[in-house]
Amino acid sequence: MTEVIRDVATLRMLQGTWRRAGESIGLVPTMGALHAGHMALVQAAREECAHVIATVFVNPTQFSPSEDLDAYPDVFDADLQLLRDNRVDVCFAPTRDIMYPDGFATTVRVSGLTDHLCGATRPGHFDGVTQVVAKLLNLGAADRAYFGQKDWQQLAVVRQMARDLNFPTEIVGVPTVRAADGLALSSRNVYLTEAEREIAPVLNRTLRNAAAQIARGHGAAGVCEASARALIEAGFSSVDYLECRDAQTLAAQERPNPGTARVFAAAKLGKARLIDNVAVG
Ligand code: PAF
């Protein structure tokens, strides 16, 4: 039975009990609207840890005023059922006041890795992510915390933060879960109309195609430019970025060594902003 906890004291008490018994804890931070991609994180946590805490909190500080915070899907009952079906021990679902009480004044910023890709196109987004993840790592006192590789840059930023600030939690990346046609599962896919859902898998196909060309020795800049044009021709309304970058440092790459780089993209399709990334070689 998944216990719903909304306050910090109860979460800490339960963790203390597990810790004293020498039992490991896995943390799965989410913003709700859960799908099979989140369940892959839960599954990984269940395999490696005695207890799993999933957090459901739509973090306002990682949305800019022009983004979809108010429209973000809120389906808590369905989320809880899914967590129960997947035998999660605790669903930590705090209110905004619990996470950011009056007078909250602390920012956590990772520089460098946040200069590019979503960091450049969504200014302030990663400051919100690191702020809330730092809090969740402290509250969750987990041995391991699980993040999806679809948000590759987020994973890199969180890893850097955990290393720099000596969080004892191991940050684990879990492969992207895709629909049969290649579309990466995302809570924001619910924004897609039926017609847009038909177009959406072109993103992954285009990235795979771009990665294959770069792996064959074509210059990344030209390949990425042509790929961005192909997305627009397929029906995407705009492309925030489509770039080849080092998988670890996120530095731009023109002719990367096999296995060291990825092609990253964010593109808008109707109301949805889709992101994806694939390995080169
Ligand atoms: O990936 C997400 O859902 C969010 O960015 C996270 C890590 C839960 C922080 O709010």
C-alpha cells in the first residue's frame, strides 16, 4: 500500500525508521501525470533499493511566466493508483507552501552545463530544477535517485550538482521509454491533437537519421541545420534547437569520436514542446 505523505516531519520519521533498520531508499522525483517512462524509474529503484519514495510536485520555480504551469496536467488520483500498482512505498506530495514557505530565499545554480540547449531556450529553468531537486534529495535522504535520460541535460546538471555539493545520493540515469513509433513518452504528449500525434515521431526519426549521418563523418552543423528544416517541413511550428554536443560536457561537437556525443532537439508541435536526444555512433 502506497502511503501518501504531505509533510516533511512524517517523511523524515519514516526514513529514520528505514535507515536504522539498515534498509536502502530509492527516490523517484516527478511532477505527476505519470506514464510508463516514470514507471521505468520506479522499476529501476525497486530493483536496487529496499524502499521507493516517489515525489509528485509540480515545481513552480522551473516554469517561466510564459510556460504551461497552470495547464500542467493534474491527475493525482490516477498517479497514486499507478504508484500503488507498482508497489511504491511512499508518495510524497507536498503543497507549494511546504516546499517554498514564506521567506524562502535560496537558489541553487549549476553554471556551464546550463548555458546551452534547454538552459538557453528556457532561462532560469534549471535553477528551478536544481533548487527543487536539492530539497528533495535532502528530504528524501535516498541512497539513489532516478532520472530519465530523455531529459539528458537535466540528468547531467543534477549529477554535477550532487557531485559539487557532496550529496551522498547516487544519481542514476534510466533509458528513455518510447512508444512503438519512437516517440519518447512525456507528460506533455497529452497536449498533442490526433493529427499532431501522427507527426510527433518524426522528431525521433530525424534525430536518429542526423546521428547516423554524423557517425558516418558528415559535419554536424550542416546535418543539424538540414534536420531542423526537415522538422518544420513535417509540421513542427518551430525548433528551439537541434544540435550535436558532447554527452558529458555538452560542448558543441562538429566531428565527434564515436560514442562520445549525442544529438539533442527541442521543437514545438501545437501546444506541446517535445524534447529528445540520441547517441551518435
Ligand atoms: O523531470 C521532472 O519531472 C522534473 O524536472 C523534476 C526532476 C521532478 C524536478 O521538478
